[in-house]
Amino acid sequence: MKRMCILLVLAAIYGTTFRALAQEPEALKTWRFQGKAGAVEMKLTRVVEKAGAKTTTLNIYSPDSSPRSVAEEAEFLATVLEDLPKVGVSAESLAWISFRFNELEAVRRVANYAASSGQWRAALKTKKASTVYPLVTLFLNSSGAYKEWDRVFEQHGLALKVVGVEEVIMEPFPEAGSNCPGSADCSDLLVPKDALVQMNVDPITHR
């Protein structure tokens, strides 16, 4: 099978979407870390929305596009959360995190989850972003793709939830580095390898 990479272009905004900012965000601080495969930066910004409310967000990225690791980023996030009060920001005031889903652990976990889903296979046949994208969002939450991050934020009484994706890029399952579950045929299956992600940060509610 030829190596291929398919970009599904978002045609319409649906469901919960990336929040539009009212004005240019104010950069508060950028943390720079060195991972095993390259640098990782985490940029904290704040924006004043039209109603006057202040929204604080965190963007995670690799300045040289080097591979990232969920486990390494969890350690970096722990440092950032401990550091926030020094910037005059509480962890509880963090509204959301934006980043590209392309960490190897996360890609493998989502690929394995997708391979077990008949709904995923059916959605791919539609070739519609409005059908496929919500499943990518669901799988990011349900597969434990960022479980190491979850543990870090739980220590601060916070919960993470992916609420939307854009610019989803696919790859053949064999290239994801995951094991095909059971007797499923994964040879021609496409799975997500990259996407722009918004993950909300909310207080943990005990029912």
C-alpha cells in the first residue's frame, strides 16, 4: 500500500468549536523545555473579551516541529501549573489549552481505539469532516490519549476535556505504531495522526 497522508479540510463549524478571541491576546509568559526529541514551548496568554471578561489560555507547541511526548509534556505541565501564581495567575483561571495532536503515545492510543470502532469505519466512508471530526474529538477523550496530563491537572482539582478539533490529518494504521486489535483488518484503515486541538480546563465536580 502506498504511503499516503490525507488532509480533511473543515468545511463547516459544528457542535462545540474553537472559541474566537475578541482581541489580540496578551502574552504573559512562555516556558521553554527540552524534551528528548526536541524543544517544547508552552505560552500563556490572556485576552479581554467583548464583555470585559478575561480569558487565560495555554498553547503547547514545538518551535522546530520536532516530535513531542505526552509523558514528557505532563512533567512540563506540572512545572507550569506550579509556576502560575508567580505570574499572577491561578490554575483554576486557565480556560483552555490549544495544541497539535501529534505525540507518538497519543497517536497510538487513538489509532488503537479507532481500529475497534465500526462507527469510525462507517464515518470514513462518508469523507465528510462534519462526520469524522466529532469522532476524533470523542476518541481523544475516550482513549486515554492524554491520561498523563489528566493526572497532573487532577492534583489541582481540574479536569481536561477535548471539545473540538480542526485540520485533521490521516495516515494508514500500520504507520501509527499501534497493534491492530483482535481479528480486525487494519491494513487499509486510516487513523488520525495530527490535528489542531482545543482542550477545556474545568473544575472537577463530584457527584
